[in-house]
Amino acid sequence: MRHVPAVTILLVALAGCVPAEPTPLPQKVTPPAEAPVTEPPDGQSEPIMVPATSANELKIEILDWDQTQAIVAESPGKVVVFDLWSTSCPPCLRELPGLVALQDKYPDSVVCVSVSLDFDGDPKIPPSQLEPAIREVLEKVKAHKVRNVLLSTSYDDLFKVIEHQSMPVAYIFDQTGKRVVMFPDRKDPVEFTYAGDITPAVEKLLAEPATP
């Protein structure tokens, strides 16, 4: 029988960075990675499946906003960077590799946190159903060392309690847990970059550690 390969089309919203309505994902269970097969011992007719393991599995935590902010208190003595992004935000996706590079450069003194705002509050499309699409993006940029959060607080509710109404957004907390920098600046809301804005701000904090 002749098989026709399936083609997956990824729709990326190109108009601004206010989160687009998510497309419901099919209810599907991702099969585990294939495990190696060994030859059956004498007297056994079936092969033995050896469980596959991953030494560097990318982890995604589903947390609400309060739980996400608690990460700062869990990281005393370190600079913490929050990057609020969405799969429907092209500028967010363009700068996300900068977060990964920052974590790779300062693995012991900086905690980088990617915070996905893809959940819109629709109970029919819970955060867990959005996880595969977010994982695909994070795997692509190799965000295995970054702390990855899928926010269970809807972006509408989040925008009611933070200073911004669109993405990308970055918050930088000093070694005492105080938020000292945010991008974009509300008084000068220009698009920011890691190379020109975030990384220099972090390196300044590392060079001049804050004291309680």
C-alpha cells in the first residue's frame, strides 16, 4: 500500500504581540522514545524492551503567577531574569535564544526563567494541552538549562496585575530579590534585545552585587 506523508503547518501570528487565540490541539498522547531491543534469552520468545532514559530532558512546569514569582525567593544570591513570551509573538521568539545564551554564560550566578503566556483561560484548552507546542519551541532553542514555566494564569488576568499589556516583557531581579529593571520601559517602550539591553544590565549587577 502506498503511504502519503502528513504535513504539519505551523501558524504564527504576525500582527503584534498581544496573544492570539490558540488553535485547539488534537487530543493526542506523544509516544515515548523507542527503547533499544535486546535479543531474548534462551527459552523466551519475546524480546526484552529496555526503558529509554534521557540525561538532559527539557522540563516544563505549569505554575500560576504567584508560584512563578516565588522562584525569585528560591534563588537567593543570584540574579533572576523573567522572560514573558508567547508562541504567537514573533519578537518574543526572535529574542528567546538570548535568554538561553545568558543562562549558558552564567550558569552559577544567574537564573533564567522562560514564562509562556499562551494560556488564554479557556477551560476547554487547558495549559497541559498547549504544552507540546511550547515544548517544540523550547527544544528548538535548546532551553534545557533554563527554568521553563507554562503559566496557568491566563494572560488577560496577568495583564491586570503587571505593568504591561503586551509581549515580550523582561524583568530582572538583583541578588536580594528586588526587581531593579524591566523591559520595555513604560516611559520609553521601544523594542529591547538581549545583546543591547538585558545581558548588559545583568552583567552590571554581577559586577556590582547588591547588598541587603
